Amino acid sequence: MTKLKKLIKNRIQETGPISIAAYMSECLLHPELGYYTQKNVLGSRGDFITSPEISQMFGEILGLCLAQYWIDLNRPARFALVEFGPGNGTLMLDMLRAGSSVKGFVEAAEIFLVEASSKLKSEQQNKLSKFDVNWINDDLLIPKMPTLFIANEFFDALPVKQYQKEKDLWYEIQVGIKNDQLRLGLSHEHTTHPELETRFKDCVTGDIVEISENATRISKSIGQIINNEGGCALIIDYGDWHSLGSTLQALKSHKYTKIFDQPGEVDLTCHVDFESLARNSGCAYSRLTTQGVFLERLGISDRANQLLEISQPEHQQSIISAHKRLTHPDEMGTLFKVLGLYSSDKNSPAGLLK
């Protein structure tokens, strides 16, 4: 039993069952024992690999996409470039390197990173040492100016609450203890939630709906900034337009495991409800697009061919494999989706349709 599991069990024994959101928060962000506060979780030696670690092409394409939107905004002399959950800083570094090919883009950017882990902040600082970087909380207290947001595999890690429909009522699924083991169970009392009111018609008895209150709050903040100051957001993650069913999962050493086995030692995620993000933002949003289609529209195959032409023979297979992994339907190309948020008086970001 991990130390964190013992702490969680003691908490439940003292105060009663907790929400899945509370369980996820403890597991991922406990100051001393949380998953993201203990070790480097990215890369081949970690528990998962994100797109920026697969190939520089991913960050380069996104950087040029945002640079084009900056041009569409008439090249403001000062703008905020905000990344949520920057990992070890690879994505931002690749975006800035590619963006430097657009005159004035990097010079106009004020960089803000939304990061909760002090360990990852240190890694980001080392990787981005040539740039002036500001770290902020997800309340997004930044100066008023046009803002370009990027969130790659960020929203899937935000805690969710789960609700199960029983006849015409909703009951929260909570974490409790049975036979001295952590278990999921329904709350004794029915509950209400504003986002559940719209789900009665498409749900039947036994259906489960996931709601991330943090995601709702953050998407509203993003939308307010875009509507008031101008800008756009690129949200890339796995999930669907409409959430239904339990998608809570645990991952360790690139393999799925049980959510209660090793609290604090495994990654916990849920699929993203893109419809909720879009509608709660209060601004215009693009059609949900698969990552493969999005990257191909922006020229990732051309970039791969450029790299192949200048690379040594021993490196060419890795470029081909990376391109396939990012874009092929059997790899990340279909699993991951892209949503663009933008102001209604502007076009959607390049690669995305209204």
C-alpha cells in the first residue's frame, strides 16, 4: 500500500466517501506524494509519451499555426502566448523555434505557462532558459492583450465528478471503503448539477456522465479573454464531442492498470468532453477535427519530407515512424482531436473549419 493510499483511506474513514474529483486531485497533485510532484512522468522512461516528445514536427506545425493567427490579428506588437500543462517545455521550445521564422512573432510574445508541479517548472525553466517565461495558475491572471492559448493533453488530467442516472434522478459516484478496500459506489442522496439538466433526454437509467468543474471554469476564462482581447485557443486531447459513460483510466509504464492499485504512482485521466469546453467558452468554436487531419492540412507530410532530405540514413526511419504515429488512424491520428476557440469576428485557426 502506498503512503498516499493510506492517507486517502484514513480521510474516508474519518469524513466519509469522497468524490472521484477529490480522489484524482490527491493522486495527481498531493504536495508530497502526488503523481506529478514526485518524478518525471514523460518520455520513454516515464509512464506516457505525448506528441511533442514523439517529434519536433508536432510543435513546429502548432507554432506556425499560431504565428499565422498572429498575422491574422494584424501582428499585434504585444501578445500573450499561454500554454497549459507544458510538460518539460518541449512543445513551447519547438513552437518558438518554428515561430521565429515569422518576423516579429517571437519578439512580440509574452510567454505564460500554466503549471502546478514545481518539479516540472524546474525542467521548463531549464529548457526555456533563453526566453523570459512567466508561470501562472489556471485562474489566468495575465495582462490584457491578444492571447494565443495552446493546451495539449491538459484537460484529460483535470479531475472529474461522475454522476449516474437512476430513473429521473442523478446520484454521484463516490470513492468509499468496502472490506478495507477502496471502492466506487453511489451516494445515498440524489444530487443536482447545472450541466446535468441538459443530459436527461440523451441518458437512460444506468448511464454515467462525467463533469469537470475545473475544465468548465478554465474554458469560460479562455473564452472571456478571447472575446474581450482577441486571440484563439488550440485544444488537443483524446475524447469526443459528447461525453457518455465512465472513461476514468490509470496508466503506469505505458500500460493500463487499476485506478486504486497505486495512488500517487499512476497517471489518472478521463476523456475530454469537447462539447462542454466549446459551449462553456462562450466564444466561437471550430468543428472538432482529428489530429491526423489537422496536421495534414497544415503540411506535416511536407515537413517530414524536408527532414528526410536533410537527415542521415540512420535517422530516416524514426522520422517516418513519428509521422505515422502522429497522423495515422490506427495510431494517434484518430484518437486525438483538435478544437479551436476564437472570436466570432475572426476566422477559425488554420487547419480547422468553422
